[in-house]
Amino acid sequence: MSAHPRHPSRRAVLTTGLGIAALAGISACSSDSDGDSSTSQGGSGGGSAAALPAYIPYEGVEADLPVQDGRTSSGFFAYPAGPATISTGTPGDGEPITAMGPTSFALPPAMDQNAFWQEMNERLGSELHITLTPGGEYDAKFATTVAGRALPDFFHVGSTQSLPQFMASEAADLTDFLSGDAIADYPGLANIPTASWQDCIFDGRIRAIPIQRGLVNLPTLFARQDLLEAAGITATPQNFEELSDISKELTGGNTWAWGSLPLAYARATVDVPSYWMIVDGTFTSTLGDERHEQALEAVRALQDAGVVNPDAASAPTSTRKDWFGAGRSIFHEDSFIAWFSLYVQHGSVPGLNIQALPVIGFDGGTGTQFVPNPNYGITAISAGSADRAETLLRVADYLAAPFGTEEYLFCKFGIDGVNFELEGSDPVPTDAASEVNIGSLYIADAARVIYAPNREAVVQAAWDQQNRVTEKSFQDPTLGLYSETASRKLASLEGALGDAELDIMLGRRPVSDWSAAVEEFNAGGGADILAEYQAAYDELQG
Amino acid sequence: MNSTKRAARLRRSAPLLALAAPGVLLLLAFQYYPLVGNVIAFKDYLPFVGVWESPWVGLENFELIARGDRRFVNALTNTLIITLVQVLLVFPVPIALALALNSMVSDRIKRIVQSVLYLPHFLSWVIVVAVFQQFLGGAGMLNNFLRANGLDTFSLIGNADLFIPLVTSQLIWKDAGWATILFLAVLSQVDTSLYEASTMDGAGRFRQMWHITLPALKGIVILLLILRLGDALSVGFEQIILQQPAVGIEASEVLDTYVYNAGIVDGSWSEATAVGLVKGVVSVLLVLGANKLAHLFGEDGLYRS
């Protein structure tokens, strides 16, 4: 992942590979709510204005639900009929293209058994060789790849020290191709809002492509509404205590209300959804706030009550998605966008009804929704492949084809009659739908909209949810700010803090240990990071 | 004169040297050349800058050892505890097993038992850990059974207090059988006439074991102990890192996982290398020391100078 989940427990994620070993149930990825989302590492910020690409939205479609800046993504009830083809010819040059990226899905069938992948190669005019690593392990994989000097043509930018220097040294300069109106040659990439490109500017040069998510990146708490109703629970809980009571009702046998330790959600209920916050122009740390202890205490109580799956702390995201689909957990923390992929993944579950919970206040009222970086991360073209940059950008552009085009339909849903069947104009996924998870979406991705095939109600509910939770929300304040200390030490510091959080939630250490962990965090570099963010923030404000 | 002798010897050994060359080359390429990379322990290494271009910082990276960094000390403590437990509990098991196997009369049963004991050695840790998890995990077979019958569940995997017993028993289950091979080989060399003679003298089975079998094993036991001591600071990387999420860093971090977590995951390459380097040096000293000790006991040990 290009950045660290907000409350990471990266060590916890190391063993995701076990899941790949086809031994479900084991190990890994406690991560947190936003299994899919991530927060910014930030571009370097400075001197960026000149180079930003123009935003040229695709005008071939009209949304059923409008986009509202900072409040909602656009929503579509149906896939546009007779989608237009916007590409001409094949973008590739016939030579194989290598790429590496994270994935939060089970691995797809290999290329020779994967009709979608073969068709993709055909359409691109180049063979795509993608190395996928489970999201939680990606940073380690990335680090070793960098150290081994083995970066492929496209690489999703993982966590690294001194990011601006790294990008200057290892990523091809794309400015000439993408800056300003030049991006018009790449209509898919041009359809990505300008805000997302901020992350891709390093010392005034464009060195990456954003994997845009916008507001579909929101950390979200999902509930199996069908199972709640089956249990006779129809009212939405109004405070954390009610949520906890419901959890107890829903737990029994091989079912636990929770498949993860919902620390991120608990923090949102007590209005401290982030480690950092800007208060009256001052960049502050929320870590000293005793509400963090309140949130930890609350999750610890859930764990204590036995309503969290006993293997939650070590289960990878993919396993937690399975639990949720199988009804072995009722509540599931994920990225907002998972709403739709969960429907696809568990399409065969009869009566499946997934709803998002509002962010409730701990003692009633409304909590604070965290709004993360609008990008999942960024992907760069290796400096070693700079001579192929134009070709590679054309490939990226193809993969970023806007919603409503024929290319988008293919990239996201696959081949008609193989990976999906058309119902009306909607592509309804078949059993072979998982073939499309080859990871091409971490090379480049279309600007996201709210859409679920043949599920108008879900689209409406999702759009409403965005509209509702963003009313009291809180934007990641580190967006666009760069701190050298953070780039060097934040991963390690957050790792240690995450370990402490996990230990506390699991009852291995007392809640009172939190302040010691925070002190260690601050002493180990947290205080410097705060000061550097403040300085960067001041500079940005002029 | 001397040089002609040497040349003749070289000519004579040429085929042997040629045979050894590929192995030596491999050793140089994959064992010795990478050692040069340890130089980053003295540098402020950034992977994309490169090993040689990164700036020198002297001993700065070793500071965390000197000042007793909490994470490092935690890893060191866990490592030493696990080593101690393993030497005391794991090391003797194959000896006991070998003695038991050796005393078996039926060759057929002995072979079957041996095969069964060897088998787990060939499973990777991923499989072994997964099997343990599926059987004993919080949502594993045993606990699901207990839950289904309204009994109290019991937490073994994911219980930090039981982590060391857990990894120790896994290690015994997996490798104790395999480790009997060396001991069995030595036992098979013991002259049977010794046993016959002792029987004539009226020695029982226990006396035979005490006076014949165990002394025969003494050399190999000391050799293996020395080798184990060289490994004292390594207690298994894969096995532990796979189970780290379940019990947390506090209980499970050992030096090897520390180097990985701090170095590769957290990006403190240089500091982690410094720790690894110190670990390597200490291990060499331990082996040398133990070898000396073996000589004092009148054994050959690893080598004699």
C-alpha cells in the first residue's frame, strides 16, 4: 500500500501469505477498518501548481445521483446501455509489461487459465505480468524489491523512507506527458480529479499516477442487515452501549458479531478518528486525548465479552470478508468501496443485504467520520523504463477508462458471457468474476463512482450514506504535507503504537499503558513529526 | 625444491580442485559476497541510493544496542529465554527417542515408527502452524467442539503466556524425530560385543545404557551442543513470525524477527543490520568458546587447531 493504514499493525499482517497457502482461517492482517483504504504519504507539495494535469471529466454519461464536492461521489443506477469505446488501436508495444502491486482479494487464476487476463493482453497489445502481494505484506515486498534493484515497469509505491528522493531517483518523470492540457491525450487519466494528482507531484514534477478513490475510500462499518433482521433487530443502535448489547445478542456458536477489533469505528464514535488534527490553525496530535483510552476501553470490553472472533487479530482482510459473507460475523469494517465488491463476492448468498452503519456517537448523537486521502495510493513508472513511458501511459490510460465506457466495463467486469452476463445493460458477475482480480487496477484505475450492477437500492443507500456521514466529518490533515521524519520513522512508530493498541484491546496490557506508548511515540520522533507537519502546514497557508 | 614440490602437489590435486571449484564459487557468491553488505551497519543506508553511495555514519547504528532500546532488549530477552528452554527441553528429546528406538527389537516396527517420526520434518512451518491453528485456535476444531457442547473454551494459540510452551512443543513435534538420525547412526556403531560382555558381567539394561550407550553418544552430544550454542541467538524465524500476530510483539519478538520487522518492514535497514552483525559476532564467539570448553573436557569438539 502506498501508505499506512491509519492504525496499522503491520506485523500483524505479515503472515497473510498463509491465507494464500490455501489454509483459510490462519493468521494476519488485523489492520483496521480501512482494509482497503489508506492515508497519504503526501507528495512533496512544494512548487506543484505549475505541473498539475488538467481535469477533463468524461462527458459521455450522466449520473443518476450527482457528485457533491466533499460530500458524495456520483451514483449510477444502471450501466449506460451501448457503452462507447474511447480507445483506438492497442496501447501496448508488443513487449511484455511488468508490474507489482498489492491486493486484498484472493489470487486470480493464472494467466494461462484466465480468459480475462488473456483478453486483457490481447486488448493491450502487450502481455501484462503482474506480481501481486497481499496488501498487508506489500510494504515489505516493496522494500525488498527496491533494495534488490528489481522494480518492474509499473510499481505501486509502497512505504519508503525519504519518498521525494526515492521518487526522484526511481520514478520516471511524466510531467511532459501529463502536465496541464497535455493530459488530454489520455482521456482516462484526464478524468481523474485534480485533487488526486497532488500526491503525484514531487519537487514540481509529476512522477506517478493516482489510484483515485475519492469518497468511496471512507472507512465504513458494514452490517449484515438480513441477519440483523433475522435476529429481530430492526432499530439502528443509538450509542456504543446499544451496539455492544446487540453484539452480544448476535454472538453464539460459530458466529461472532465482529470479525475485527473495531478500533477505528470506536474512535470515530468518540470524535478522534485520527492521530492528527488541525485546531485553529495549529497542527495538533490527538494522542494525548483521553478519548483514545475510552475507545480502547470500549473495544477491549467487546473483546472481553467474547463478541469478537477469537482469530480476529490475526485474520487477513480476505478472511474477514469471507466470515462476513458466510454470516460468521455480522459487522465488518472495510473501505466504503468494499460494499459493492462484497455483493459481487457473495452474490450467491440468499437474501444478502449489506448496509452501512451510520457513525454513531459514543453516548448518542453522531460521531465523526474520518475522510482519508482521496487516493488509495500512487503508482509510478520505473525510471529504468522511462524510454517506454509513453506506451506505458497509454496502457495506464486504457486501464483508467472512465465509468460508462466499454473499456471500463471490460476492465472492471471482464468478458460478456464469461465473467459477467448482461441483465438489461447491467453486467451481473458470474462464478468466473474473480478472474478480473489480476491487480490491473493498481496500475491505473478509473475515477470512482457509486455503482453496483442491478442493485439500484444499494447505490441509493451508498450515496445516502456518504451524504449522511460527511455531514460531520474530518479530513486527514496530513494531506499534501510532507515530513521527513514521518517518512523515515512514522511506519516504525505507528507499528509500535499499533502493537500497543492490539495488546490493550486483547487485554494483554492495561489501558493505562496507552499513555506510556504515546510517550514513546512522541519521544521516538512523534514530536518532531508534529513540528514538521506544522511547518509544512504553515508554509502551505503562506 | 620446495616450490617444485608444491607445483607437483598442485598438479596432482588439480582434478580435485576442479571438482571443488563450483562449490567454492557458490559459497563465495551466496555466502561470502553478501557478507560485504553488512557494511550498511556503518552507513545511513537508503535502498534506492545504494549500498556504496549511502553516507557513512560510523557506529551510530549500534547506539540502540548500547542504550538498551526497549524493542531490542525485548527481542534479546525473548530470544535468550526461548534458547534456554529449547536447550533444556528440546535438545534431550531426540536422544531419548534414539535410545528408545535403539532398544526396539522388531525391525519392522522400528522402521514404521521412524518414518512416522521423520515425516513432520518435511512439512514447512506454514503448514505446521496452520495445522496447530486449525486444531487448537480460538475458532479451531477443539474450541468449536467445546463450544458446541457448552464447555469452556481454552485459549492456547493467541495466549501470550503460553507462547513459549507452544513454540517449544511445535518444535519437538516437528523436528525431534528427524534429529534422532545422528544419534541412531552413532548407536549403530557401538560394538555389540561390549553389550555381550557386560551382560556376562551381570549388568542390567540400565547399567548397559549408563556405561556403554551414553558414553558412546558423548562426543556427538557435545558436538551438537556446540553447534546449538552457535545458534543460541537464532530460535527460528518462520515459525515465530507466522505466529506473531496472534500473541503480539511483546511476547514473541526474537532477534531474527526484530531484524526483519525493524529492517525490512519499518525501513530501519542500517540499525537492523547492526543488530544482525552483533548477533553474528556473538554467535561466532560462543562457538569458539564452546569449542575450547569441549577441549577442556577432553573431547574433539568441532575442530582442533
